[in-house]
Amino acid sequence: MDEGTLVLGLTGDVMVGRNVNDAMNNKGTRYIWGDLLPILRATDLNIINLEAALTRHNQTVPKTFHFKADPQNVSALKDANIHLVNLANNHVLDYGEEGLLGTLEILRSAGILFVGAGKNSREAARPVILTAKGLSIGVLGYTDNEPRWKAGTSKPGVNYIDIAQKNDREFALSCIREAKKEADFIVVSIHWGPNLKATPGQLYTTFAQAMIDCGASLVHGHSAHNFQGIERRGPKLIFYDTGDFVDDYMVHPELKNDHSFFFRVTVDKGGIKSAKLLPVLISHCQVNLAKGKQASWSLQRMQTLSSAFATTISDDGEIDLVPK
């Protein structure tokens, strides 16, 4: 790719705990990426939502599901050219503050950047600025899950916001405006909304549009465990939900949460130049490119969901960025 043009790769939830952790221990950390590995390695910067703690700590917090991976399996992220992970989600504190703080240290030691969580509120809200090929990419992480995990002045936690509260929305928007002063291109990675919903509610669409209008270039949504539609807002994009990318979850018969995409976005200082969806399929704790009817189902569903936002996607996954 030419100097001044950069390829971003984005995925939905990467859940490396439970059976996925066992698969990495038994088959090697590269196993989980299937035939996506060369595609992940071909981009300049990859951003994921890491849906697990990296810890050997065994004391859980009161909740239904708890996800963690053995610390050495952070090498899976290195294998796949993952540069930055969002930690603002509802699983990074499954093993308490000790589990979170250990995760931060494991990521630092591996040279993997993170947003959305930290040893205090300042670190959790801090943007990360990545520089490559003459471009600066600013990334912020937020979640509206688990309010009890909100970071404090001297309390580890996540960058929690209540989207229904004006003060929280304004806080997030002010952080985006400040980050825009430092970076050419702003990505907001946000873990939001209820599980297994085909479409985002108005609260989410209105807030996503506000984030774009105040300086975000791309909204990277996740949490529903299934992909949702894409909105083109001028030359910018809102991925309302990027679904799942690696996990061991049960599959919903209608929403098919084992189907999603690798989201590949090419940018320069002028903004997004192109965006392409590569259909993927999760099976046996491994992600691979979807083929045939499975790929067609995902693309046709995304076309339908995105048409509600007047966004056109071709049969080969190219998002039309030209205003009509």
C-alpha cells in the first residue's frame, strides 16, 4: 500500500476463554484464526474487542458467564497482527480487579495497545494514537455494560458511559473532539446495547451519528453477538455491530451469530477511501472465510440491514461510499 494510505482491519468480539483457550493449548495459538491468518497479517493495523481476561486468577465476580485465557495465549494476538484491543466490555473484569490489572500487564509485555479500561478513570478514558505510513489513527473505547465496573479516580475499571444520560454522552463527545486534535482519523470502539438484537435502537443510532458529527471517522460497535447494519454518514461509517469473530458460543438459529465479517477499511488523511466486508464463519473455536451459501447469506443479510440506513453494499462486499 502506498505511503499515506493505510489499511485497517476490524473484528467483532474475540472470546479466547473456555473451549477456545483449550483449543489454543492443544492445537497452538494460530489454530483459532484458521485461513484468516494471512488476511490479518496483510493489514497495517488490526483492532478487536477482546472479550476475556488474560489471567490465572480464579476468583470470579458474581455474574453468569466468566471468560479468561491463560496469559501465554496472548501470543495468539501477536500471531494475528493485532495492534490494539478494546477492553471496555462486560468480561474484562470477570475475575475482578486482579484479573483486569494482570490483563493490562500481559498486554503491555506483549506490546499490544489497549483502550477502554485501566488502573483508573484517566487511563480507561485515554485515547491511543497509532502512527503508521504518515497517518495518525486515534482510538477510544467505551461500554454501556456493567456500570459497577466503571473506573474511578483510584479504582481500576472500564470506561463506562450511560448513553441515556446527557452528561455521559457529552463526556464521550468531548473526548472525541480532543482526540481529533491529535489524530487524522478517529475510531470509536464501543461495546453497547443488548444481546441478540437484529437492529440498533434509536438511542444508539442517534448517539452514533453524534459521535461521527463531532469528529469520529468510524464507529466500531460490538456486543450484540450478531452483526447489524452499516450506516454511511457522509464519507464516514458506523458499524453498529461487528458481531463475533472467535468464540465457542451456541448458535442462534435465526441470527446465526457464527456468521460475521472481517471489516477491512482503507484510509488516508482525507478519510475513508474504501471499505470491504469479508464474510467469515466460526466453527470449532476457529474462524475461517465463509464460502458459498454461508457467505451469500451473510452478505445478503447485511445488504438488507444496511439498506435501512440507505447504505449500499455490493455482492462482493464493497461498501458504496459515494453519496447519492
